[in-house]
Amino acid sequence: MNLPQAEGNPHALKNDRSSSINDYSRLLAKAEAADSVRIIARLNMPFVPEGQLSTREAIAQQNRIADMQDQLCAVLAEYQVRGIKRLKYTPFIGMEVDAKALKALISHPLIMSLQEDTRVPPGR
């Protein structure tokens, strides 16, 4: 899974509440043409790299990530969603969604950003 870095990554599409369907038109078109698209969603929550946290703080952050992932999965239960990949240590979740589910995610308050999950060749 190719994780987006929201800052400085032109491929990470921000969901700053002013995002609209038009901002995601390419991704929506792909979902409609192929019946689904793989995405990575960044959860809308504060995040601190675990190396900067105490053990107790890191565990609390992992629990908050898991709780938010659970909330999102509950919201998505009524949509066509497959292959959910939860990340334990970072606030991301991957999945394959149809266009209807993607539209629901675009403006959902649990989501900070979305991007297509694409294969990236290993670096040298």
C-alpha cells in the first residue's frame, strides 16, 4: 500500500470540508468505469509518530486509530466496499470502493484525504 503524505504530495487529495465531487472527478470516473477503485483514506485525526510518544501515549493513539477505523467501517457497511486494510500504527485505511461509496467518503467528516492506491516500484 502506497501511503500518502498529505503535506507536499500532489497525489494526496485533501478533504478540507470544501472538497467537492469535482475535486475527485478523475477518481470517480475511474470507479464508475471499472465498477470500483482501490483507495487509501487518511483519517481525520491528530497523529504523532510513535517514536515521539511514550509507550502509554502510543498505545492510546493506536486505540484511537482503531476506534476511528471501526466508526468508518460501520458507516461504510451499507456500501460496496471490499478488501479493507487497517493500519495499526498510522491513521490510514485502504479499501476497494464503488463510485457510490467513494462519493460518501469524499465529504465525510472522518476522512482528511483520499488517494488512489497504486503500485509504486521499489526505490533504489
